[in-house]
Amino acid sequence: NYRAELLAFMKTYLNNPAGVHDAAMADPVQRTVGGRLRYVSCLRFTPRESDGSYREVRERAVLYVDGRLDHVVENASDSCAGAVYAPFPELEKLTR
């Protein structure tokens, strides 16, 4: 159920959840984060800015604890190294 949970979170995480482009997600894999083994799913997306423009692609690591979304790491380069992304069209279809 991680996809639905992530979509619900992103609706509140993004200032404007409508108009996201280039959404892609990697399936959760176990990785050591902060000395603990966690499931991590990597997410890439380009959000619409407040002025309606689009800037760079953002990459986030989504950490799960006990099968539930725990938090999002903004500096995801280490956690998401080697991630295999697949399109995530559900994120692009979000509305306010």
C-alpha cells in the first residue's frame, strides 16, 4: 500500500500538487539508513513552482518504518544511488 500512502503524503508535502511532471519511483528496497535497516523508495519529480514554471528534477528518498511511511529525505543522492525508476503517473494526476 506504499504507493497510495505516498500519494496522500505528497498531496500535503507539495505546495501545489497539481501539475507535477516527470514523476518516477523506484520500488522499496532495504537499505541501511542512520545505522538501521529500513525500506527506502526513491522518488523523482518536477513540481510546478508558485509562478507556474518548472525548474530542476527533484529526488527524494522515502523511508518506511514498520510498513508505514516515516519521513522523506531531501538529500537522497546516497540513499537512491543505483535506484531503478519506473514511471509514476499517479503522482502526475494529483489535484489540489
